Amino acid sequence: MARIIQPLTNTQAEKAKFSAGGRNELNDGGGLFLQLTPTGSKIWRIRYDNPATGKRTKLTLGNYPELSLAQARTKRKEIRALLVQGIDPKFHLAQAKAEQAQKLNNTFLAIAEQWRKKRENEIKPLTMLKNWRRLEMYLFPILGNYPVTEINSPLLVNAVKPLDEKGYNDTLHRMINLANQILDYAVTIGALEINPCYKASGAYHRKPQVSNAAIHYSELPALMRSVADDRGEELTKYLFKWELLSMVRPSEAVSVEWSEIDFEKNLWHIPAEKMKKVKTGAFAHTVPLSSQMIDILKQLRPITGTHKFVFPSFARSSKPKSMSKGTIASALRRMGYTGEQTAHGLRTVGRTYLEDQMTDHRIGESCLAHKIGDKTSRTYNRADYVEQRRPAMQQWGDYVEQCAKGTGLFD
């Protein structure tokens, strides 16, 4: 007659102690027992017949009390279910551990790094650098530690939602596209069966490209890094900084002449004929020079000081010419800013920053050389707020320099 085994109680498991002359196994039934050791530890194990060989086998489940009596019984139930299906629990456990290890190794970030190495010889280094920085900024903080097998369309859609809320539509779709490239690569190397995120972009409609589009000033650090890494001419980088800091239009920035600079008063006087809408009553504009703008002039004076223009064209010509007013627009396109930032839009970046710093509306508009009020009020109020604009321009200059920290642009 088979021996009837009485199930263990929590008290028995808790008070059980190793005995030098005893068997030191407390049976709970169904092959489950608590092994007592000389060191005082207690280990849950289970005996079963290997379904393939019929050999009696022991499997360790875990230590007591970390694995409670109730939890050990649950594991016994799971093991019995596997045995009914002809599956060896030990093999199943090893396979599960291997799969878990593979999951941990095949995170979105890990696969992305492999994808980067694969693609680095296929696309321009600058393009890859720009894409990688955006991944670091927008996707890796959210999806980086996820196993690729756990990433799905709703997860990706939610990850880029902050971009939609900020209106960065072009960046949003670029991020979804990059995520799909990485997941497609995961499929190629066998880390993923199918890419479930093909339709993620459908959650967000592409918006028409806005004229003079601009990034938010909080994104300026990424743009400054792109400028620093750009392989274009150094004079172009100086022009970019000048245009960004001065908040003037591209045509006005590129045509600055040395004769227009007042170094004693730290002012730049732009004549009316260079300003917008000459035929409809353009007016001269004076720009207070921030310390950052003064540094640019000091650095360029030994280089271009003998020329008429601060940013001269070195192409052969019968008369002096400045660089093209499209120089910065071309540079931005080269850096990949084709949808969310235009050269003219650099003015918007600065204006938005000043607005958020609670700068007086009249001062902010004057920084852009915008007319304030209606025609009648402008007739009687011709203030240009030059001195009031100095602190605002310096505050903007300090912010731009801070955003460029570590890039070498202001060293």
C-alpha cells in the first residue's frame, strides 16, 4: 500500500532544522520536498520521471522562505502540467532562461547599435550622427531598455506623443521611420519575427510644411551640436551664430558691413535700404551687440577686416560681395533640418525664447525690427527701444552660448 504523505504546514517548514543523522527531507507530496542543509539553508526541490528517458530526476525550485510553501506548490502544479505534455521541466526552465537572456540582450538600444554599425558605411556620417542624436533625445529614454519583441505600434505611438504635442511633426515622423528601420533590421537578424510598427505613422497625420518653420528653443542644443559637427566652412558657422544671435533676416545678417559696426557703443546700424519693404517705408534698424556678437566680430576682424563685408564672398567678382543670403538655408538642409527649421525661422526661435522670459512685447517685437501699433500710432511713436533691448539681446546671447556648451562654437 502506497505511503500517504501529509502535506507540510508553514509552521513545519519554518521550524525545520538540519539533523546530522536524519534524512533531512520534508515531503509535501507530488514529488515536492524541502531539503535541509548543514548550513541552515532550506531548498525546495521536486522529483519527477523524465518523460523522454524515464529516469528519476530532481529539479531545484528555489530557497525557502524566499520561495514560500504556497509558491512552491504552484510551481509543482506547473511542472506537472508540463510532464502531462511530455515536456521535461528542466529543459523547459533552461530554455526559458535562455529566451529571457536573449530578450535582455536584444533590447531596442542594443539592436539599434548593431543597426548603426551596419549602416555607418551606407549613409553619410553626418546624417547618421544627426539621426543617432535624435534617437538619443527622443526614443532611447523611453524604448531603449525594451526587448524588441515587446515593442508594438501603440508603444511607439505613445513614445513620440510629446513631439506631436510640441508640434514637431517632421521630427515625429522621422523618429517613427528610424524606429521602423531598426525593427526591420531586428527581423533581418532573427531577433524579431515581424515588425509590428509599420502603421504607427498613421496615428499622426503629416502636417503641411510651414513657411519659416522653427524649432522650439529647448531643441537648440541639438541644433548647435549639428552646426559644430557640420563639415561646411568655418565662416558659415560664424554666419549662423551671427544670424541666430542678432535675430535679423538672412539677407540682413549676411550683408553686414564693417562700416556699420559702432565698436564704441557696441551697436550695429542697418541702413533702411537693407531692411525689408523698402518701397513701403522701410526704416533703419539698430541692433545692440551682445558680448557673444562682439566676440564674433573680434575673431573675424583679422580674417575679413580688410573686406567691405564681415562675411565676404571670396568668389572672383568685379565688386565686393557678401556670402549668399541662402548660405544658412543650405547649411540647415545639409544638416537634415528640412522641415522644422528654416534660416528665416531662426528669428522665431529667439522671439519665442524672449516671450517665455516675460520680455516686454514691444521690446521683443523691436528685436525683430517689427513695426508696433497701427500706422497712426507709429507716426507719433518712433522709439526703437535700443537701450531697453540690450538686456534682452544679452539674455538671448547667454542662452545661445549655454546651448552650445561643449561644442566648441564659442570657445
